[in-house]
Amino acid sequence: MAVFRKAKTEGSGVLRRRRSVDFDSADIAVLNQEIDTWVGSNRPKLGEVMLELGSIDPGELIDALKHQQRHPEGEGAARIGQILLELGSIDETALAAALAQQFGIPLADLRDAVPTARALELVGEELANRHTVIPLREEEGRVFLAIADPLDTEAIEALTHKCKRIGLTMGTRSEIERLLENSFNLLSQAQVHIQAFELSDSDAVRVEEEDSFTADENAPIVQVVNRIITQGVRSRASDIHIEPGENNVRVRYRVDGAMSEALSLPARMSTAIVSRIKVMAELNIVERRRAQDGQFAVTVDGRPIDIRTSTVATVHGEKVVLRLLDKTKSLISLKDLGMHPLVEAPYMKIVKAPLGMLLCTGPTGSGKTTTLYATLTEINDPTRNVVTIEDPVEYQFEGISQMSVSTTGMTFADGLRSILRQDPDIILVGEIRDEETARIAMQASLTGHFVLSSLHAVDSVAAIHRFTDMGIEPFLVASALSGVVGQRLLRRICSNCRAPYQPTPAEVRILAEQVDAQPSAWLKGVGCNMCNNTGYRGRVGVYELLNVTDLIREMIVARATHHELRAVAVEEGMRTMQEQAFGLVVDGMTTVEDVLRSVYAPGANSVEEEQKELPAGKRALPQAPGAIPPAAAELVSNGAASLYEATSQGTVSSIPGSEPINAEAN
């Protein structure tokens, strides 16, 4: 039968209980008897354990039991726990603690655990991933592992046969999966293939006379590229950058909006890597001077991944950027975007209108497409004809006609003209890039259609001036636009390693000058296995909505400045991105540092530096020396015009409007 003994707390994973459960495979019959005894032992019910621990209340347990009666399939010890998890009554940590209590096994804290190389070698990557177990350490011939399901008899049997002697501890599934990704990092194993490439007499890729490409799937260069992509997917990267340098090739991942270096390759591999990716994306591998765009699909850990490819020529060779799109990720609903109620209510009013034009603005990677898709799911119904034109189609919707620019060769303007002959009610244009597309989209919104699109702009107000810069008449912009959303994505503080800290005076001052409240405790992530020691995991959106009212339309026609439009919008109730971002700092969801990096960037590179001019928020920071005072905006005073100039000493002096101004080149 299973053997219980004292467990040490030293080493990887702090054991919170004093007992461990061990299995030995000296005799198969004895092992099977141990497993049967383990499964059939009398234990308290999981619901009773959770009530005793205070993880749930009786009402939540009754709801879960009723749910279990309605769905009797999949009976098992962990079934009631899974139901409580799905209902949101508990989290993974509470479930793991209750299972550890029920089965009398240790609960391992994996947040800072570092598995030993010997333990990883004994279990192996394939077996560990198949059964979601993480080997922690090996002591006196016994391998101690953290397991997510203590009743996974197949895992217990396979692990005992492989390692001969094992000791079970309990861990949360997400912590085990994350630790598996870190421990069996494919890039660390790529060194063997890199060395094989360097030792080879010729590249593992070759271009034949007829410009066809041949590559052995087991060739070193193929294995390196596959590992770069696979590890990028496992690391939750949105983009992979492969950048040639003078002495090496740098591979970087963009995770949660921030870049981090993942691998350094020999410079000799640059051409081979680019050629391999070009073949996968069906690009011209001979053309190395012009930029090329392509697309291909791969399967990683059973998940279909679409990859958009872009290559450009640099001084040291071609740079490649891969955009990863996970097809298995479910679309976020509009309610889950994280919009503030003061933003969501007027936004819903705009999108429910039968006609008009709604824009989502922000830089690359700010979540514009996600917002547009979430809006589509909200307004799509069988009574409407919804047509989209995208570059490319990232996610497919049921009941929506979607057109791809990249596969057909047409432009957005050509596709938009075709859509207008398809009797549409709602039109989604992936991105407005030029005057022709902008003009057709606006004319469509003025002729009874509702148009959704995205635009690269600094904020919601800047989108108006982007259109006028394209050459669109202000009166057309004012008539067509219903609303403009400006958005950014901020990194969330990792929930596993968040801890209070002492803020700097600059952080306190910046927050105090933007919002009235202060955090009950200043929080930041200290770094753990779950967040790759970054202190952040996941992102949250911040939004501002410019509702194009009659007054705003009059100002657009009158060619009002960005500052004037923004000031009026704030007076009319627009909640700025800065306000919401600093509100998230007060709520303990993000940090001042990340707000400055993503939203509050102009003039503020670091919270340690002296802050200068910043965008208009709820309150403005003191103006920097040399800034024109607000009074200077009134150029006409008492009938006399004056101009202002800033001297090199930082002072401001006036020049009578009648005095000529001479400009001389030094």
C-alpha cells in the first residue's frame, strides 16, 4: 500500500504539510495494489473539506451539487471541485489546498520553485507534459513531483515505472503548466542544433536552379526555427522579432506588450533562418532587398496558430517579424473588455445606432482589432447583413461575411466599393490607411450604413486631425463620425507575486496630481515563475470615448486645435485614458511605471526623472520652464495683437504684433 513518511521542506517547492505519499515499482502487482488502495481509501468529501477550510459557504456547495445532478457525466473526486471552479466560487489555489487536505499529501508552493536538472532528466519532457506533472527534486533515489490530479492513476503508474520510486505532492494546474514551460524551454535545447549547423559544411537549406526550396525537416535550421515559434507560442508572445546584427542574430519575444530577449544565434545563421521562414510563408527567397509580407499556419501543442510574416532589409541582413494569432482563443465579449461604466454606456448607445461611423484608435498592439470584434459580437443578429474586409481575417464569425485583402489582392477601397453593392447594414473595415478608403467609408456612413474601423492615432481627438491630414474635408468628417475610441493596454500586476512596496516621491506626486484617491497599499510584482520574473502577467485595457456631439461637430468644421477639442470633450464628460489608467493604479491592478510606459509617455521616460509637460488629464502637472503660459493663447488683448517667444534662459517675452519678425539662418 501507499507509504506515508515525513517530507523535508528544503529544496525546490516549499511543502506546506508534513506528509508525502510515495509509490514504488519493485513489483508490478504490489504497485497495482498500492494504486487500488490509494484510489479506494475512505476520505472526507471534497465539499466538506472546503467548508471546513472556509473556501466556500453552504449555499455555494448546494449550487454546485445541483449543477452536478443536472450534469452527471464525468463523475470523480475532483468533479465537484471543477464545478466550483467553473462557477467562480473558488480559485485554483483553493482547489489544490482542499485536494491536498482531502488526500493527505503536501501542497507545494511552485511560485519560486526551481526543479533540479536531475529530476527533469529522470521524468522527461514528454511524460511530464502528457500528465501535467513537474519533477521537483531527486533524493535518495526517489523523485518528488507536483501533480494537478491526485487520482490520475495512469500518471502514477507511468511515472513509477519510469522513475522506479516517486513521491507525490499537490500543485495548481496553472503553476505546473507554467513551470513546465520554463523548465523544458525549447530554446535552451536548441543549442545542440545550433552547434550542428555551425559544424556543417553547407547550409541546411538550398535554392535549386528552378527556384524551388528543399529542406530536411530534421535539419538543424528547421529545428531551430520550429523551436523559436513553439517557444514563442508557449510564452504567450504576440510577436517574434528575428533581428540580424554584426556579430549575432537576436531573437526577441513581445509578451504583454513588452519586448524581451529570448535567444542569441550566430550571425552565419541569419540567411538560412530567413530563407526557411520565407518558404513557410511562400515568399520569394531570392528577393532580399524589397520588403515582403506573407502568412502561414502551424500547429503547436494541438493548437492551430496563424502567423503573419513581414521581412525588411537592414544593414546586416533581413529582419523578420512574426505576428502570432492563436485560433483557439475565444473572443472577448464587450462586457469583458474592461471599459469603465461611464465609457461603456455611451459606447453601447453609439454601436446600437442604425447608421454612423465608429473608430478605434491607438498604436500597433493596443487591442483595436479585439475591440472591433467584441463590438461585432454584440451587434450581430440574424436581421442584419454584416460584411467585413480585413487584412487578414484573424477570427472567423458565424453568420458574418468576411473578406480578406491579403488573399484576393484587392485594396481596402476596392473591397469597400464591392461591399456597398452587397446590401450591407454593418460594415467593418480592418484599417483606414489612405484618403480613398476614408472617403468611401465616410460616404457609406452618410448613406445609411453603420461603419466600424480602426486608425493609427495617438488618442481619440487626434483621429480627427488624421483625417484632415489625409485630405478629407472637415465638414465630411464632422457629418460622418459618431464616436472615436482611444485605447491602450496596460500590464496587470502578477497575482501570484504581488506585494506591497514603498513608492518613490515621484510616483506619489504623479498619482496625486491626476486622481483624488490614493491606494490603500502600493503594490507591484516581485517576480515569480508564473510571470517569468517580470512582475506582470496579462493585460487590461484603458479607453476614452470621444462622443461627437453637435458642439464637437461645429468645432471640427471650424478647424479647432487638438487642445481645444480635447478640453471641450472633457468638459462634456469624456473620461480620459489617463484617468482610467491611474484609477487602475489606485485599484492595485497596475503600476505607475507601466502607465508612464504605455499611456502617459510624453515628457516622462521614468518616474525617477523630473516630470515635464504631460497630456491633459483630470489635472495638469506644473508647466516646464519655457512653456508658453495659458494667457499666451489669447493673442488679442485690448485690441493689440502680441506674439510670445521663449528665450534660451527659459523666460517668455512679448513682441508687439506690429513689429516685424526676421528669421536668419546661422
